[in-house]
Amino acid sequence: MIRKIVSYVIIGSGVFLAVIPPLNAQLCPSSCPTSIVSDTLRFCRCTIYIGDSADRVQLVTDRSVTIVDVDGDGLRDIPFGVWAYGNQGAYVLKQTSPGIPGSFVAYRISSHPTYGITTIGDINGDSIKDFAIAGHWANYSVYMLLSDGTFPSYYDTLIRRHTGSHNDPNSIVGHGGLIYWSAYDGSISFYNAYTNTLVVRNDSLCGDGVAFGDFNGDGYEDAACSNRGWPRSNHGIYLYYFDGSSFYTADTVDTTRKWQGILAYDINGDGLSDIVAVGEDASIWFNRGGYFEELKIDDDLSIGSIPFARVNIADLDCDGDMDIVAATACPPSGGAILKWYEQVDTTTWLIHPIDFGGNACSGTAPYPYGVRVGLLNETTDTGRADIVIVRGNRNIIEAYYNVSPINACKPLGWEGDLGISETRPNPRWNVVPSPDGITVMAARPIRVKIYDSAGRLLKDVRVPNVARIPLPSGVFFAVGEGRDVRRVVVR
């Protein structure tokens, strides 16, 4: 069931470029002198990667935590893919020293053509992040990439091969060994890396974006997908409820417009996952517990016939609530390729353009797009959220370093609790196996949630200092403060 409400959107004061730094903001260095002012925020735009002229670079995933420390050296890195022509493969743009800009080296961790790429946690316990990738370009397959203990060496495991022309897997998301993806054959798929379980449902509805969240409050993560109407004629947003073993029912959120980027997040804090989606428009679909209400926050994001856009969230202005970031490869004439939407309250969002031009939307394949948000220049979970996009003809990655004169914050929030921690393990708490369960130890009282390997919430407890939690044999995930995730095996 869908209800629409009238959106209250104010166009922000716009954007301008300057070669001098804004007052009280950090200086932009000579290596990336473009200073961008977008309402109250200031950015230094820096080119951090230029690939081969034939490369088709993508930053495709529908997760919110997308800039991660891959190898545990304390510096955050950027996974990306090249799916067509050029040097096809999965890559990690590894940061070797911080700064504005930092120093980066690109490592190819797989030669499979890669369109979507997501971190899935440290599956094999070697302290290096593992990945799942979705391949295009006549290699319509999804792989899991596991580190062999020495970065950048990875070995691949085939999860599923999609057969037939234009049945490519597309966006992919994952965490803690749980992987979701959509494909142009219309399917939605789920894979549990610990139980080697593959679940597929195909109602010919999906195709582009995919997001995970508990939409009905039963403790299981469900999946939502988006479709821009190619190669199948249907377009919209669809929801699949999961019971731990199957996608047992589907629900329709929207069929009126073309969508691509999609994200699940509890925007209004009512305990239910909402949906943020971008395509020709940008909207929030508030989960009302049985139906969704749309709040359109932008009706002019992308060209309607080719709505190549992606979305992310972060507290960009450090005012205590989550804002929305959208990048499009195909803006309307004179439109912005990158915008942020400031949350005043859950029904009032201000549109602020960040950057214009530089993208090629001319019919060649593919269009450069993708957006990642995170703390690129910090080594803790506190700072000002930066933005990374694919910009230019097809092979350039640019970082927009947030140098705004605002107080630092923890801008990334909780990614559905099971998001992968961007920091090294928090020394203030730990979890270890104990007879018939686990023991949680904390330096001060903290809240800890316990999930099973299927993503079902089992316990939600307040730990004073030490707590013993009875559990059967199996693999579990304990989630503490700051999205810090611990895997524990009870034998």
C-alpha cells in the first residue's frame, strides 16, 4: 500500500567555485585548488585516481558504509570496479598516506569484470576485508573474493552465474557474510557465506539497485530492489520479505517512475527501515508499518529516460541527523551531477548542489556514476564526512574533502546494526565464547545486539561490565557501539 504526502522542499542557496578558501575553513592545497562552497559546507575537490583511457570505472553498491580500511593499517580505502573495456577487474584504491589529498595506489584484486563491489566483512579471520562482486560484460556472475592473508592477494569463489544475454548481476550489498544482489534477469538473490546457502527469487521485477533492512520488524533482514525499466519494461521499487530461508512474499512500493540507487535506513527513528531512492527523482519512502509514504525531495535529479544515479547518507553538516547525498551521470541540462539534501526535520529537506558538469551522458556505455561517503582523511570514527564519485568521461575518481568550519562528529550513524566497522576493533569491549554461550566484557556499560548467521536478531542487551549470554552452537555476530561487529563461534 502506498500513500503520498506533499513534500516540503526548499532550494538551497546554490553552489559556486572559488580559488580562495572560504572563511575559517581548511585550506585547499595547490594539488587540488578547487574550493567548492555548498550552502554551509566547504569542499576541496581532488582527483585521486585516473585510470586507463579505455577503463569504465564504477563505484556501484547500495550500502552506506563504503569507504573502509581494507587491510587494517588505519587508513581508509576505496573499492571500485572496471567492468568494460580497458583493465577489467575489481580494485582497491588503497590509501598509503592521509592528507588532502591523500596518496593512493590502485591494486587489482580480481580480473573478473566488476560492476558492483561490496565489502562483506572478514570472513576467514585474517584481519583483511573480503569482498563480493557482480560482473558484467559477458561474465554474468557473482563471486566472493577472500583474502589469502596477504593484501592484495585474493582468491575467488563463484556464487552464482546468470545465463543469457542482458541478464547481468548489477548492484550488490553485503555485511557479515550475508550478500544480496539484483540482476537484469529480474531476480533478487541472497547468499550466506557461512552456511553456503543461496536463495533466489525471480518475479522479473528487479534489475538495478538492492538494499537490505528489517522492513516488517520480525528480526530478519529483508531486501528491496529498484528497476529503471531496462531491459524489462517494468520499473519501480519492490520489497521482498525474508524469513531466514526464503523470500516468502513480495510487495510493491512504487511503479510510477524509474529508479536506480536505493538505500535502506531508519530515517525517522521509529525502528522500521525506510527506503531512500534516486533515479529521475529523489524520494524517501517512509515505512509506516504496513504501507509506505513517499516524500519527494527532488523532482529534477536525472534525465528521465536515463536515470543513472546513486545515493548515500551521512551527517554531512554534523548537526545530529542524517543527510542524503546523490550523484547522477545524466543530469538535466545545466543540472548538478552531485547534490546533498540537508535534513531540517524528517519532512523538510533543503537541496544543495555541490558540483556541475564533467560527466558524459552521450549514449556510450557505461555512464560513469557511483557515490561513496565516509571519513577519508581521518583515522578514527570522528570527523567530517567526505564524498567520492566517478567523474569525467569514464575513468576518473574524485574526492570532495569536507573542510567545512563545523565541529567534527560521528557522521556515519549505524548501518542497520550489522554494518562493517570502519575502525579497528574497539578496545573498550570484547566478546568471547564461553560454555553454552558467549561472554561480553566492557569497560563501561554498552548496548550489544546478538544476531545469528542468517541475520536474525536474537538478543538486545545492556551490558554493565560483564554479561554471560546463553546461546546454542553456531556462528553469531555481536554488534556494539559505533557499528563495531564481532564474529564469534560457539561450539
